[in-house]
Amino acid sequence: MIVNNVFSSNMAEPTLLERLDGIEGRFEEISTLITDPAVIADMKRYVRLSKEYKDLERLVGATRRYKQYLDEIEESKELLAAESDPEMREMAREQLDAASEALPVLEEEIKLMLIPADPEDSKNAILEIRGGTGGDEAAIFAGDLCKMYMKYCESRGWNVAVTSASEGAAGGFKEVVLSVTGEGVYGILKYESGVHRVQRVPATETQGRVHTSAATVAVLPEAEAFDVEINEGEIKWDTFRSGGAGGQNVNKVESGVRLRYMWKNPNTGVAEEILIECTETRDQPKNKERALSRLRTFIYDKEHQKYLDDIASRRKTLVSTGDRSAKIRTYNYPQGRITDHRINYTIYNLQAFVDGDIQDVIDHLIIAENAEKLKASEL
């Protein structure tokens, strides 16, 4: 019987309750703190506590349901032991079966909630796509990936903006950078970091031969203003006229901006000049704002690389290490097949996939990583 497993499984149930002990108290403490004017005035602390409150709110709700199921199981067992009335016994049996069935499902959910989440998961993301080996075809494939992600983000209700792009000679992009904003963006898109390989007959191929090309995808958590310390007084700004489509305004108005900033790399101790250009809007102040955002993200990524490496080595998962050199997925056009090599998962809906229907594969990656997290945890 399920209920016996719950109560007699080598201290599993007491261990879980011990882990849950004190969570409601911490939740009430934070509820008070986020209304304190002194905390509200400290924006960094307020944002951190607000996020913790939101995370604990789900866990506290699940904890209360978990304890309720335990109470219902105990009450039903006592009633069955003491009651002789058939109707009362039937009611107790139904309650016992329902609670016993729901308890282990909720227990697994709670175990996942108890595993510390990646603090970056709730952030917006910078998505960088670059054509790799394969020349013109690699750039075309990078363009296809860009369209795929833009359609996927649109289906999720996220906002996407192209912050920089270098077009390929035959189409697509040598490099394109997207800024994606929305709820939980990085925690979902992070699974896309790595090398994407395509097998197909390129548009540039005259003899119908199948070629193999590749593009790399890097997903970075977008840095917030208070994550990175930047002395804006030391930034050197240049303005210039943007090129490309857009009519006379683009050619006559200096809306493009170029940012230069000297930064000491904490890993090498060497001062480096960072150069960022931004031309995507006709509004110079907006381009400056976007250039600053990209500067923060660049520095944040560099300064937190050791943190990311530590996380990757600690959880020892192949699912979302963020390794940008690992081949993660193959898009085989002749067979209409997509294969994700991290979890050896293959599907045969390639056209729908490249049209943005990628959620199924991401869901399988999340499930695989959660299974690894549970296996590695003490629970």
C-alpha cells in the first residue's frame, strides 16, 4: 500500500519534514521585511527578498497541502480502526485512498522545490547565434535558428529585439544577437546553449549533395543595473550615421552609438577595452541605453564564468552546462529528424520544430535535469 511506503521508508518522510521545518516561519519573516521602509529603500535587498518570497510562496502552499494529506491519512486509519459503521468506513477508505495517491506526487514536487534553483533562471536573456563551420550555408542555418527562436519566443509571449546583426553573403547571419525579455526566460532558453548541427542540401549546392554545417548558440543571463558596477563617467561615446535600410533619416541623423570602456578582467588582471556598437533604432538615447545593457551583460558574463563553471561541475549534468563547444542537437532535413544528443531524444517533426515548436524537447531536457538533481540530492 502506498501509505506504508510513505511512513516506513527509512526515515524518508521525517527527513522531508525536517527540511520543511522552519520554511513557514521564514515566509512570514520575509512577508514582514518586504513592507519595511528601510528594506524598500535598499533596492538590491528588496528585489532579492521579493524573489525569495515568491519562491517560498509556492513551497509553503505545497507544504501545507502535504501536511494536510498526512493528517488525512492518519485520521482515516484511526477511523477505520475504530469505526464499525459501513458508510463511515467507506468514507474513510475513500479519503485514505485519495490522500495516499496524491501524497507521493506532491512529495516529488516538494523535493524539486527544495533543490536550490539557479538564481539566474528568472532573468531575461541575451541570445547569441553565430554561423560556424560550413561557410554560406552555416550563415543561412544561423538565420534559420534565429527565426526559430523568434517564433518560439512569440509563442511564449516574450519580447524579442535584435541588438546587433552581421548578415551573411548568401543570406542568414554570420552573427546575430537577440535580447529576450519575459518571465523565466533564461531558465528555459539556457538549454539551447551549444553547437547546433544541420544536415541538408544547401541552397548554394548545385549537385544535390547533402552538406553538414553548424552554428553555435550562447544564452547568457541579462545583467541587471545593480549586478555590475560600471563607472559611467569613464565611458567614451561616439556617434555615427547608421547604414542600411530606413530611408533618409538613417543616412542624415547620427543615431548610431559606439561605446568604449576600459575594464579590468578579474580573471587575468589585465585592463581591456570593450567596444560596443548599437544601431538598431533611430533614437540615439535608446541606442545608448541598449549599448549600456549589453556592456553590463558582457562584464557580468565574464565575472561570473567561474560561478557558472562551479555550478556545472557541482551538478555534473550534460543537460544545461552552458558549454558552448558541445554538440547538442542535429537537424537532419533528408529524414525530417531532430536529435538532441544530451538525452538521446529523437523526433520526426523537423518542419514544425524549425517553425518554433521546440517546447517538447525543452520539456524533456528539464525532466532529465530534474531527475539528475533529485538523484544527486540527499532526498
